[in-house]
Amino acid sequence: MNKIYLVASREFKTRVQKKTFLLSTIGLPILIFGFYALMIYFQVKTTDNFKVAVSDQSKLFNGKIDDKKSTEVIFSFIDADTAALNKKLNNQEYDAYLFIPNGYNLQSGEPQIAFRSSKALGLMTREKIENRISNALEEKKLLALNISKGQLDSARLENNAISFTTNDGKKDNETKVGISYAVGMIAGFLIYIILFVYGTMVMRGVMEEKVSRIAEVIVSSVKPFELMLGKIFGIGAVGLIQFIIWIVLVFGLQLLIPVLFPDVAAQMQSAPIQPGAMGAATAVKESGALQGIMAGLAEINFTLVIGCFVFYFLGGYFMYAALFAAVGSAVNEDPQDAQSLLLPIMMPIIFAMVIMTKAVNDPNSTLAIFGSLFPLTSPIVMMARVAHGVPDGVTVVQLIASMALLVLGFLGTTWVAAKIYRTGILMYGKKVTWKEMWKWAFKNN
Amino acid sequence: MHNILELKNLQKHYATQKAVDDVSFSIKQGSIFGLLGPNGAGKTTLLRMITGIFYPDSGDLLFDGKPFDPQNDFVHIGYMPEERGLYKKMKIGEQAMYLAQLKGLSKSESLEKIKYWFKKFEMESWWNKKVEDLSKGMSQKLQFVTTVLHEPKLIILDEPFSGLDPLNANLIKDEIYGLAQRGSTIIFSTHRMEQVEEICDHIILMNLGKKILDGTVTDVKQQFKENKFNVQFKGQPTELASPIFTIEHQEKQQLIVKINEGYTSNHVLNYLLQQDVLIERFNEILPSLNDIFIHLVEGSKATTRAFQNN
């Protein structure tokens, strides 16, 4: 046990002390965040005192668009034809103009209202202008039909929508299903990436030991099984640390959002929790939907999802890492050999990904149930089901059975992999096939 | 001196062949033991069983008088395999610490011993260098240090001098003698026969998984001697034909003779003295281990087997 710890701590230290680790763990997320922040910044950037000339030829608005007092967009009514307006635009007296042609028909919307600006509008400005004008138009139209705004609002009231409930009386709301879908998808996809990234890291570590010919030196003091486990634990710890740093970074950077984008922050203030800063920023379009998302997120059992995520992350990683280690031990200098040997390991992972995309839609289908129980696919597929909650997405029995099977699967692959590893790591200069690896694993030697 | 290691009918099979086939021998504590054999003879497999990396299929292995228990006895063994290496990206000091701790030493013990050996080999300035910055000879020295620094009772060195210049080879050689004097036993596996002759007390020759020769270097040479003598003389012999010996090679003042059955070296000397020459040198030509090796291995299927083994 002490030796596994020694091996693991070496694996951990040598990786964490590398410059590339710092770069990929801290540098990369900051870079990505900065990139997104810049993109969002330019998209949502609003110009203050955006002056819009309104030439209302058909006297539709009676000198004002609405009652809003905004300094961002200022509508001022003038009487001019398009040629004169264009000229004013060119002289930069106004940033844009709105031209409502003579004889504008409210019902048909003909002839079309024209909006012209001197340069392309920022996302936020455009939204604001569009909202204000179309709201004003809508009101005018309703008035023409003799419907007041109040009447319309009561007709539109959300609570007269159909009430979706499940058999146990719980409310089944649409946004929650949508959010579950997203959470399941993201969690499943993360595990998929973890399996690949850290699995190949284990494989490369084993190959390094073999290629640099240190394996036999080490194996004379440590049992091959201990060496393999130590390596898997050490790299697993690196992965865990990397993830924790990323989560801390995401939450930390999110605190920066209000500082960088006061507008976005204002939109988010009414929301109960503030996850996914970037997602929220692009969803500012309609604060109603945003609040729905927040409410949906609040309904997700995050303790369950995060708990399961950690379990399946570790379980899946340990199970696959052993297989990756076995492949690494069988490969010689030529990394090309690894490709063909890896295929049988990558197949179930990719297969799991396919089942997962089905399972987020229909967490209780036979395929989803099978996929979430079968250890080679369960780490990815189960995340999709867990996101829908217990017992909506998955029953307690199935969850426990899946976890137990994963532990068994982990023990199984580790046992098989250890036997391949033991033989492979001391085998030099020979190209190994799956048939031979099978022999090492299941014949006594 | 008691036996540090005893092998009794040790066997190890691979799918297609017997890698080690019924091998028995024993090694005395404090001796320097040579394990010889052509490629593919089963030396590496044998060494891997002695180090606990492989388990024998059958037979007994006694370490220090007790059945070999790799789990506990590994601390008393230092193994420098033929296929050896170090972590390239790791600092030399950390690497030595790691390997020492894997051998069961505590942190402080490791540090103390590494400092001692680094000082001895003038490697102190290397501590923060990486292995990839070392020359082959330098990393070989480091490898040797990491093999012996936990003061093992049994040190196994597979081709320890490959890649070393004569200066460093001598340094290591002296250390090997020193370790043997302090009670460590050394198993030395190589193809370089002149080194074996120089260093080893006792040798074993393996071929095709079997032990084909076992004895001290002197015994083995005696066993394979061909009764050849080298004679150097001054003067002109009157006659050089006698039933006592056959001339193998003749130069102006030198003869190589093979003594015929039923005669001894004294007969030859007597005969030569009567030939009115001044004998300057008269010595027996013992076969070199190299000759014995080639003589024994040649003609067997060793080469084909070595090929299969890869």
C-alpha cells in the first residue's frame, strides 16, 4: 500500500510540476474566458445616446414611441424625407433614422417601415430598438382592434396553460426537462472527455516507462500491479485537482461578470442562482426565458448530480484507465501500434456517447436502462438519466445496481489489465496483437 | 561461508519453449558469480525469477537459507537489468530518492545514502540535472548507484559495463570488489568473457535453458585444458620430433606443443633440455573462457532459439 502511494505521488508530482500543467489548468480557461468575454463585450456593447430620427409621415405615433425614458436610445421626431434623412445620417447628426412612409397600413404592414443606421448595430442596441418599436406597433394594432393592453395580458397569462404533471403528482415543467437535457448532456460529455484525456495520459505514462526501459528496474522493487494502480491513482488525482481548479475558476471568473458587464449582471439579478455565466450572457435576450432557466436549474437536484458525477467520473476513469494501461504496456516504441490496439477500447466509449444522446431524450427507454447498467457505458449514459432526477429519470434500484456493476466492472478490467500489463511491460521488440494479449490475460503464466 | 542463494530444479516454461529447464546451482555469500550464456539461453528469465519478477513453474528457490519470498526479500536484492533506464524528465536527485524509497528506505536514510554515493562518484553537482542531460556513461553510473545504495545482500548486474569508458568501468569494477568484500554477493551476467575471467570466482554457463557448465574459473579452465604449452627458447634445437608431444605451431624461438597421452610437462621439459637450448619460458596455455564458451555453444541451436525468443 505504501508503495502504491509512493508511485502515485511521483506520478502526481511530476505532472503537476510541469509547466504545461499550469498552462492547461489555469492558463487555458482564462484564455477561453477572456476570448468569450471579449466576444460578449463586443456583442452586447451599447452606445449611449444613440440618436434615432423618426420621420412619421403617416402620423402613427403622435410624436412619441412610448413612455420609456431611456438615455441609451433617444427617438426624436422630425419631418423630413429619406433624402434629407440620409443626409443627416451622413452628417452624423443622427446615428439612425426610422422612416414611416405615408399611408402606412397597420394591418398589412405596407408599405414597409425602414430603419437605417450609419453602421451595424450592437446586439443589445438592436434588441432595445426592435423591442420598443414593435411593442409600440403592437399596441397600436390592438387599439385598432379595440383590445386594451390589459385584456391582452390576461388572455396571455401563463397560468392558463395546460398543467403537465407526472403520476406522483409532481409538476413536470417544460423548462425543467430542457434543463435536465442540457445538464445530462454536459455531464455525460464531460465524462466522455475525461475518459479519453486521462485514459490516454495513463497509456502514455506506461509507454514512457516501457520505452525508457525503466519498467524492469521498478518492477524489481514494486509488483507490476502496484505500479499500475499507483500510476492510475496518481493520474486520477491530477485529473481531480484539475477539475477542482476549473470549477473554482469558473465560479471565480463568474464573479467578474458583474464588473465587466453591468448590463448582463442587471439582467441576472432577479434570478435565484447564477450558473453558467456565459450561457446566461447569451440568453439575456429575453429575461423571462432566463428566469425560467434559473427556476429549472433550481429544480435540478445538484447534490445528486454532482455526487453521481464524481462517482461515475472516478469509477469510469479507474475502469478504463486500467485498460488503457494494458494497451500501453503492449505497445512498443511505435505509437502507431497504439492506434489499432486502442480501437476496441474506444468503441464502447463512443457507443456510450451515442446511447447517451438518446437517453437524455428518453431516460427510461430500454436502451437507456441497458446503457446505464452496463459498466463499460454506464459512466456516460447514467449521467444523462441522473440529470432527470430520481425517480423520474432513474429508479433508486437501478442507480444502486449500476453503481455496484461499475465497481465490479472496475475490479474486472483491473484484474484482466494487470495480467496483460505484467507480461507486456517486460516484452520488448515485438508487435503484440489482441490475440496475444487475450492469452496473457486468461492463460496462466 | 553459507549459501546466499540456492536454486533447485528451477523450471520456467513459455508457450512455445522451456526458457529455464531444470537448473540447479548455489551461490556462496560474498562471492562474485558469473552467469554466462548466449542470447536467448534463459539468463534473463532466470534472473527475473531470482528477483521475484517471475514465478518459477516448478523447483525451489532458497534465499539466505529460507524459501524465497519476493514480497519481503526484495529489499535485500539490487537488480540492474540489461534493459534498463531512468525517467528522462525527472531530476537525478529526486529519481535516486524515489528508487531508494521503493526499496523500503525511509526519506532520511535515502538522502544520507545517496549523498554518500554521489560524493564517492563525484556526482554531487548532478542533483538538479535531468537524466536526459546526462551522457550514457553518466546515467550508467547513476543506475549503478541506485542499484546498490540500499546495501543489498544480493546484487544482480546484467551487462554492467556496457557503454562505460575504461575509467568509469574500473570505478565500477572496484566498487564491485568492495561490495563483495563487505559481504554482498554479486551475480554478474555478461557476454564479455575477459571481464568474467577477471572478476568472477564462480561461473555458470547456460545454453538452451539448461546449465551446461558450473564451477570456479580455474576449475573450468582445468577441465577444458588441452595440455598445450608455450615454450620460448634460445639456440638451435638439434631435433624436434618426439612421441611425447606434437608441435602445433613453430616459430624461430617459440613453440606451441600439445602433450600426448601418457606424458606430463616434465617429460617435455626433460626432452627439451637435452636439445641443447636455453629455455626462457615454459608455461601452460589454458583455454580462455571465450574459447570454452564458443566450443560449448557452437553447433547448438542457440542462435535460432535466440531469434525465436525475440
